[in-house]
Amino acid sequence: MDNIIDEVIPNLVTNDLNNILSMFPSLEDIYKALIAMNKDGDLEPDGFGATLYQTYWEIVKDDVIRAVLEFFTKNWILPNFNANIIVRIP
């Protein structure tokens, strides 16, 4: 059965490329991805997007890095994880 699958579906990803694609992102990779995000794009219903994380990176970086690495280790992310709720306390 495996031979039939190999004959019908071509293997487009080599083992070396697969190893690169499945590597954990470095802390620098995570930061570069954040900085590359459009500050004005895809605002959530609360009005915050990449600008919040870019502006307050020093405050939120540990939580963001932990969340990204958790996704890569568990292959799962919490539902609505990308939703933001900010409450202003007078």
C-alpha cells in the first residue's frame, strides 16, 4: 500500500527541508516576525493589532515567546488565543 501512495503522490519535501521547516523558531525569529507585521493591519474588534505588541515588546515578550514555543511543542493553540481583552481601570 505504501508503494502505491509513493507512486501516486510525489514527495516534494526532502528530509533536509522537512527538518528546517519543523525547527523551533529562535527568539530572534519570533521578534523578527513581530516587527515584520503591519502595524495598521488586521485590527481585532478591540482595536489592537501588532502595534500593541511592537510598542510594549519589553513587557509582553516573555509571554509571547512562551506562547509561540508552547504551540510548537504541543501543536495546539487555545481557541480565541488571538483575541485581546483590555479593561481600563479608572
